[in-house]
Amino acid sequence: MLLIYTHKITHRVKYILNLVFTDVLGVAFELTTDTEVFKRYNGPKLSYTLNPVCDELFFTSRGLLFEHGITEQNISVFDFKNVKVFFATGKASALPFDVFAASFYLVTRYEEYLPHIRDEHDRFIAEDSLAFTNGFLHKPVVNIWIMWIKELLQNKYPQLVLPERKYEFISTIDIDNAYAYREKGFTRSVGGYLKSLSKLSMSEMAERTKVLLGIKKDPYDTYAFQLEMIKKHKLKAIYFFLLGDYGVNDKNLPIESKKFQSLIKMLGDYAQVGIHPSYGSNSSKEQLKKEVERLAKVLHRDVTKSRQHFLKLTLPETYRNLIDLDITDDYTMGFASQVGFRASICSSFNFYDLDMELETKLKVHPFAVMEGTLKYYMNVYPEDAMEKIKPLVDEVRAVSGQFISLWHNDTLNDQKLWAGWKEVYEEMVNYAKE
């Protein structure tokens, strides 16, 4: 067992030490504020305080983890071992920065509680983040820092056994629109024909007709390919279904559709299934509750996983609403406009509510790349996409983390706007699984 001394035990201190030592390093520890007990302990020990207590592994503490409330932090980023760090400390410390405070700042998304400008979808802007502006969004720096702690511990206390973690790949797919033409109902189908007519798109009208007559496969029906990939690579896969009421940004099929329900159940036989809370639900807890209940009714089981449509995430409100509806795992943590690590970590972690100063039971699973980010925001062509994806996989693999990708069923159709992206998905899966 590892004994850790600190001069004051706070919720913040307990949270980040649990994340670092229990969740990531897998080592049991106890906390103490008693210097005499700490001095007498003969096993592995470290201190997180202002000055060393005896001959332990010592980490200098800054003030963040002993504060209450949210205030603007004076952050100066610098390089250490070719990795960005901040919250500098003195030379006596095992690391030249407060690794626990810096990790807490990033993982809790502290900066997203501070005043900031939001984009047109009311989202925190990736380009305004500390990680992007200082060039480390593409690195899971928290995991890298934790590996440094692990190395220091093992060098100081060779008898301390730390379990080896395994790299993991999870393929997640959002079903925003299950079919392009099928199951839309009379009104939406007629509206589709009129829209095609207004664009003088005869080919689109012909395609819709062939699909509705059963002559041609719906272009968004890429499920056979997805299941083939799941079976071939033994993928751990998760599907997120949009079940919101029809609106400008919510255009999936009506839940009353029996074929849509059958699709949900069928995919649920091969993968895990979660809710994809609609655009409108982010400001309506009642709407969110209705959507979760819809999915639970179809699946005949509790719904515990979620990812926000449009990645709409407002802290802490979005996560509080999910917790109130017994959602235990969320996969929204990532940026729409940039690939990389929004919370600078590639391991799952419990959400810490900074307003309440409370660690919650909601597990946050950060994703690293979304195909829409590459195409629409970063203007990457499919032939160049793997140049962006491979380094992210490599970073995660190097720290034995969890690489999570985000794709959509319609982008795997290999047609029109998405020609070439099915091959990117295959390449990504092959690379991430090898």
C-alpha cells in the first residue's frame, strides 16, 4: 500500500489522487495529515505539500486543490521532457510542476466554468482552450504525467507492484438519421421530393423512388458493413440513437416506426446501445427524460450510456441532468472542431462538479477523433485523414489508454460527400486494432 501525506485533505485532493493512483495506476493508497504516522511508515510513501516531511517521494503543492470556488488561474505553460506542463514548483519537488493541480485543472474542465465565448451551437470553442492555444491538444498529457509518477515511484520503491494496464479501442457510432429515405412517413417523403425538385435533382428523386419501392438499398443503411467490422475485428462497439422530436437539428425517424425499433434491437444484440440526447434536450430536462424512456422501452432495459447530439455540453448542467436520469457513462467529452483530447486524458474518469465541489458517479469517456471534425472543420481529404488519426492512436497506445472514435452510419455509405471515408474507417480500425 502507498501512504500519501498532505497538510489538508479536501474533496479536490481526494478526487485527483483517486484518479491518478486508483483509476489509472491501480495502486491502493491511504491519505494522512499526521506527520508522525507518515514518518513511522516503512512502506512506499509520498507527500503532496509545501515541504518534504522526511525522505519520501515529494511533490510540491500549489494552491488550487486547497481552494474553494472557481477563479481565474495564472497559468504559464512551459516544456519539461518535451511535454507541456504548468503550475511550476521549486527544485525540491520530484517534478518541476504541480502535477496534481495541473491534472485537476484539465480533467475537471476548469476553464469551461470561467467566462468564455461560445459558438453558434452554445459550445465551448476548442480553439480557445488552454490545450489548443499551447499546442498540446493532440497529446493526453495527464496520462503522460501519470506515467512519470509511476516511473518515479518504481525507482524509489522497487517493491511497489503496479499492475500493467492494457490499451483499448472502442468504436462508437451515432445514429442521427437511420435512413435517408425509408421510414420517413408520407409528409416527410413528399417534402423530400419537393426539396429535390426545387434543386432540380432528378437523380435524388429517382434514388428516393427506387429505395421506397425496394429496388435499391437506402444509402444510409450501412449496418451490414458495420456488423461485419464488429465480427471481423471483435470490436467493442457502442451505438448512440437520436430519439428526439423532429426539429431543425433533430431529424431521425419517429420512434413509432417498427423497423426503426427493430434496427435498435438488432444492433443491441451485437453492441452496447446508448441514448443520443437531442439538440433540444440540452435545455429541457423533461425532453431528455422522454428520450431516455423511449429507448428504455424499445430495449426493455435501463439506459445508462449517452452522448450529446452536436456534442452540446454545458458544465455542470448537462452532466447533472444525465445523473438525475441514472445515466452512468457519457461519451461527449471531445471537441467538434478539433481532434484530440478535450480533457487532456485518454482514460475514463468520474465527473467532478466544481460548483458543488463534489465527485460524482458519472463516468466520462473522452473520444479522440470524429470524422465530421476532419471533413467539415479541418478540411481534411479522406486520403489524408490517417495522417491525423494515426498519431492520436499512437499517443493513446503509448500510455495504455483508451482510444475512442466517433463515426456516423451515413458517413460510411462511400457516396457523394462521403466518398472515400468508408475506407478511412476501415484503415482506422485496422490500425487501432493491430
